[in-house]
Amino acid sequence: MKNLYIIDYWVPFPQSEYGGIINVIAETDSEVFDLLSEEDSFNEGYIDRIMPNVLKAQKLPLSEEYESGIIEAFVT
């Protein structure tokens, strides 16, 4: 079963003064990490901060089958 992950953006102040939220559909924490770490638009200098935020993310089970991927990203 897949989940909707609601993840806090991981780039610290002052590079990302206001933060952000990233919504991802995935089956496991590892799959979320892989999707986020491969995304070109995120700063790869902070890759070590992704997994801790994935582990703290709110996870909502989905009742239907959806394709894995980043659904929405709002970051500043």
C-alpha cells in the first residue's frame, strides 16, 4: 500500500529562509528518499538531511493505487 508523505523541506536558513513542504506518494521511506535525492531542482548539498525529514513526515495511507512520485513541492 502506498502513502502520501508530507515532508518538511530540509534546506536550513538562510538558504531557505521560509522553508517549505513536499508531498510525495511512495510505498516506503527508502522510495521517498530515492525520489527526492534524484530530483534535480533540490540542492544536493543537503542530501544528508532528507532521510531524517522523511522519517518525521506525516504519512497518510492511500485507499487507491497511485503512481509513485513527487506530487507537489512548495519551497522558498
